[in-house]
Amino acid sequence: MGYVPVKGGTEAIDASIKRLKYERLKGNETIEIQTIMSTMRGMIDQVMSESSLYSPFLAALAIKQAEGSMEEAVFLMRAHRSTLPRPYYSKTVEPETMLVERRISASFKDIPGGQLLGATYDYTHRLLDFDLINESSESIQRWLQNYQTELQQVDAFDEVKYFPKVVDYLRDEGLFENHQEDNTVPKDITKQSLQFPSTRSERLQVMTRGQTGAVTSLGYASLRGYGQVHPTVGEVRVGAVPIYVGHPNEMEQNTEDEFYIGEITVTEVESFVPTQVKNANNEYELQFEIGYGICYGQNETKAIAMSILDQCLEHPESNFPTHDEEFVLLHIDSVESTGFISHLKLPHYVTFQSKLDSVRQVKKEVQEVEN
């Protein structure tokens, strides 16, 4: 857009776009959308999370169009999201109803329901697997058949299990404070501009759609001393949660009238943070607070970092950058940060010429004084 006023600018832009397509096609190879959906699960989850649009198909399309560039894929998804209507809001998702695929706790060895390792790279050796170079459809089919045979021999997969929340058992012991249920309708940051001071629901919305690297970086900064939060992960769970919407024509909403419209895969984290509070005797005692993180797909690092920042921003009185909501929330958005930095590539002819004129005038005046 910035180059259009330049002589020949429109033709140059058209040529640039054609060159971009050439760079994508010059290898005479193509990758199917279904292939991306089947083999790039981590990228799809990250794009959906940062664009706050749950659609594996559209995320795969954006990844293909962006040639694997995460920031461009998120930009494409955000732009498409802005064109979509929103006919209704879903009911509040209850993580207790999650069909858990992975569930671990770093706080307890034994937790009610047991630990379920699920699919993760945490226990791999992180060595390059050169066997993948010669991987074929036949070898994949053989491996899948063997794996299915193994699963049929495991009793644990014979029934669907709902796992209780670890924190509920700690609340029953009085180790966590019980809070009244807050039924306040959350503000939608995609419909209303973020205002400071923000509510917790607004902060969680910004962080769950924040850039994975930025959220992780600030969470890490808190751990390294640029914040006062160093939690213990109480529970990480990954799985599918059902989505329901209310009846559009019923004034009084009952659960029996709700419609099931599908499910989404999410990662949820609850971190335990020790804090000092005054008791009835005006003496300090140790209690725990909960840092919360949740995001689309399986992205545990981001969800854990989000839980750290959630607890940081709950204590803005601390004199650390990670406890400053404006500093955190205004700098983790993928589209805003990459967009503002990228705009520096656009023409700044007038502003730069004015700076040159100022420098030239100062040098001229200095020379006149010296002479």
C-alpha cells in the first residue's frame, strides 16, 4: 500500500506478488491440506491459539499459504476471523467434563485418578530420527496396525473416564480458599477495546491469544527474578471439551434445552503459587493461590507460562515488569507486535527527510559559528 504513490509502484507490487508465488512453486512440489493437518499438529494448534479461531482446516490452509511462516499464518487467520459473523455465544465450558488425553501433576506423585502421560515429547531423547527420511505409507500402515493391536489388549481404553481436578481435593482439605461463583458476563476483547485497569477475564483472553514465544519469554522472565511468581504446576491436562449453545428462542435457559455443537481440544494448567497472608491473629501464614492458563490445542509451555503471568498480574503492586499489565498485555499480541515492527519497512520518506534537514541545519549552524 505504501508504495502505490511511487512511480511504477502498482506494477512493482504485482511483480512482487508473482515472485512470491514463484518462490512457493519453483520446486514443482505441493503439500496437501490434509497432509498438513495430519503431520503438523503443533503448528496448527499454535496458529489456532494465536488467531483465536478454532479450525484445523483453515489453520492448515493458512500455513500452506504462508509457506510455514507462523506470524503470516496467524495474520491470515485473524483477518479471516474478522469477516465471520457471531450468531451466538457458547455456554461456559466446564473442564471437569474434558475427555482427557493427557494429565500430569508436578506437585504430587499420586493424584486421584492417576497420572496419564499421553502424547508428549517430554520423554523422548530429542535426537534426530533419520529413519523418517525413508518413511513410507506402507511403513506407516504397518506401525498403525501394530499399535491398534496393542491398544486392544489394554483394559484402560475400554471405557471413557472423567478425571477429577487436583485442586478440588486440596480445597476439601482447606488448603485453598473457596470463592463464590462469579457469574459476571466477561467482556469480549474482540468486540471492545482493552481498557486499563483490566479485568481478569480480559487478561486471560489477551494471553490465550498471545504469541507463544512472547508469553513464554515473559513467563520465563518472572521465573528468573523479573517477577515474584515461581509456581509449582498442580495439574496439566490436555483433552477435548464439549461445546454447547443455548436455545435461541427460550428466555429461560435450561441445560436440557442446550445444543451440542462439537468439541475442541485444549490445554489447561493450574499452577500453585505460595503467598503470605495475614490470619485472624494478624500473623502471616502460608497459603496458595492458583495461576490459570488455557489455550487451543496441545501447547503446554504456553499454558504454563500463561498461568505464571496470570498470577503476576493478579498482584500489580509488585515493582516488576511482569506484574505490569500494560507492559505484558500490550506486547504479547502476535499481529500487533509483528505488524508494528514490519511497518518500519514501509516508506518513511517524508519523516526521514525532515530528520536529515534538521541534522544538516544543525551542522550548517555549527560550521558558521566555527568560521
